[in-house]
Amino acid sequence: MNAHPSHFRPAPEGPRPDLARITPPARPLGPWCLFRTIVRNPLEAWPEAIYREPLYVSEFLGNTSLFVMAPNLIRQVMVDEADAFEKSEVLRRALSPALGDAILTADGARWRWQRRAAAPIFRAERIRSFVPAMIAAAERTREALAAEAGAEVDIAQTMMRTTFEIIVETMLSGHGAIDAARVETGITDYLESTSWIFALTLLRAPAWMPYPGRAKAERAKTYLRDELLRLAAEGRRTGTDGRNDLMSLLLAARDPETGQAMDDRDVADNLLTFVTAGHETTALALTWAFYLLAHHPEAEALVAAEVEAATGGGPLTADHVDALPYTRQVILEAMRLYPPVPVVVRAALRDVDLGGTPVKAGTPITLPIYAVHRHAALWDHPERFDPGRFAPEAAKARDRYAYLPFAAGPRICIGMGFALAEAVAILAVLVRAFRFSLRPGYRPELKQRITLRPAEGMPMRVTPR
């Protein structure tokens, strides 16, 4: 699985850096310890067996849930019998208050028609038309970093702002004034509360149950929903003629079977879904890629060399972004070690059989993507950073359902192509210009708040190459 691109030499073997990771408990946690751990960081509650076994049955206060790690069983849940599973209660309670009944949180017929409505914006030719805007945003970030050369910057925050700028430009056509810093803060404040929702759902507590930070999360939710509702109403009022962005498509969308249109609330819910998911996840993939390259300067040098070879020393263009296989492999490997969405949770709609294990209707099914990506039976040296895992011949030899940064099946991330093009473009622009080094002695703490964030950001020194 560790073949390298033929035109690049493999990194020399030697001492491996101690990369940030979750240290799982050797045995399942007791009820009180489990509750506290989930509130602090849900990933830390997964026992070591989840990184070794194909399927794991968890019991908590008489309630059963399943962790599924075997690729054939993941395929059964996400593809072969996808109609037997729905979004879990914990996901609905965590995200629906902010995102409503939009494409990420809806199920059934409502999900299908929203997916059809949004699909045209993510066709390959449309994504390609967005790449110049992605490169331009990366170049503005490059100029901003050049002005701070030698100083320490938080790359996590820098990437959040860069990808947010791209989302506003491509999904909203720069439509309306939107306060990027306040939206970013609102998203963080809302997501910060989600670990409490996970823990209280496990206890089967009612949705109205108060918890620390709930009022702050409610304020953030109200601001985010009101802001996107304002943009939707403004877009409908000013018209969509000549626009090819997501807002215009959603405003004009009609269900081909019923003729139903989206009202402003539907449009706002979906816009907020794409603004939130679309910039947060790509920013995190890039943040972790810069972290890994700082620990592997030989790989960083290969990215810079590949970009120079592709461009001939000239400006990066959309054509070049398609011709950077190693740079893309770095992004893919960063998303293996640090998947931006580290877990997917479903619930069985009916009684099913998973690999000989009977599963009753209503049972929560956890697909622990972070653990699957580091599973001892699926990956050679799973803790090691090795972009060569994603060379074409290595990827072809691996089970498709061992690697799930964008999920899989009918509900595979609709923005996958957009996110990969964006991440490659940004990484290429910045790595050819700068070297990135971590604050000495800094080891980021992994924190799950729906997405997988570095708890205290990613302080890095940026120096011109």
C-alpha cells in the first residue's frame, strides 16, 4: 500500500515524528467516566478494540449500539442497504437546530429532491470554472502571509478565512455583505456545544435539557440562521438572472415530480449547510496538511518541486491544479490521519443482519472514520504519514470502504470534487511560496466538535521559500 509516484523518490526511512493522535482507553469506560469523556472529547471514549476489530458492540445503561469498522459492513450500511438506515437522533439534535431540514440533515424524499436541486453546482465543468477564484483567494492569502513573513500565525484561522472567502465568492457570487469573522465565531460557538448534545442523547435526556454553553450556542444559531435568511430574501428580491451560483440554483429549483419550490427558509437552511460544511472541512484538511508537512520537510519540498515543474515557474492556473498528483496525495493522506468529519452515525430503520450480528430497529450504528483510517487490519503502519498510499496503483489495490473522508454511497459528500480542487489549489499556491514550521514543542490536541479541530489552533511560523 505504500508505493510512491514513479517520478518522486520515496522519503528516506528514519525516526518517525510523534504526530498528534488520540490514545484510546484499553478497556471500555464505565458509565460516569464515559459521560465525562464524551463531554470533553467524544473520540477519546472509543476503546482500543475499535482500532483492531471488524465490529464492536457497545452497551451503556442497557442500551446497545454498534461500531462498524469492516469495509464490507460499512458498504452494507452506506450502499447495499442504505435505505435500511437513517440519520441518527444525535446528529439531528446536534445539527438540525442550526441547519433545519436541509440536505445534510434531511432523509427520504425531502433529501432526494434537495440533492437533485443542488447537484448542478457541483458538476465537474462547474467546479473547474470556480478554480480561478480559488487560486485568486489563495494568492491573496499568500500576499497577506508575505506581509507577516517570519511572524507566527494561526494557520487554522488563516485557512478558515481563505475557504470562507471562496465559498462566498463561488456559492453566493460575492452576494451581499457578510461578516466573515462573526460567521466563523458563530460556527465555532455553535459546534462547541455539540459534545454535550452527544452525551445527553446517550442518557436519553430530553432535547430541552440545559447544559453549559447552551445560551451561547443558541445566540450563535440565531445569528447564523438570520444572516443566511437575509441573504436568501435579498437574492429573491434582486433576482438571479445571469448568476450561476448555489443561491441562484436553489432559488430557481423545482422538484421535477411535484413542481415544489424552496421557500426562503429552505434556501437559507441549505446555504448555511454549504457555507458551514463547505469551508470548515476544507480548512481543516489544509490545516492538518500544513501540520504534517511541517513534520515532513522532504514531502513539503516535493510539493514545491511538483508545482514548479507543472507551472514552469509561471502563475498557477486551473490546468495546473489537475496536474499535481503528489500535492493531491498529500491532501488525501492528511484526511486519512485527520479526517475533517471523524465519525458518521446512522440508526437502523428495521431489523437487519450485519455480518452475522442481528441489529434491531432503532439501534445506533457508528462508523468511526478516524478509527477506520488508522485500523491495524486495513493499513500498513497506520500512524505513519505516507502520501504514497494514494498513488493510483496503491489506491486501486485498497478496499474502497477503508477510506471515507467524504463518506460513501447515495449520501457521499456532494462537494467532494469542489473541496479537493480547492485544497490542492490553496496548498500549491502557499507551499511554493513559503516554508511552514510549528511553534517549537507544540503538539496540537485533537478535539471533535462534529469536525476534527486542533483544540488551540495551529501556530506556525511562515518563512519565504
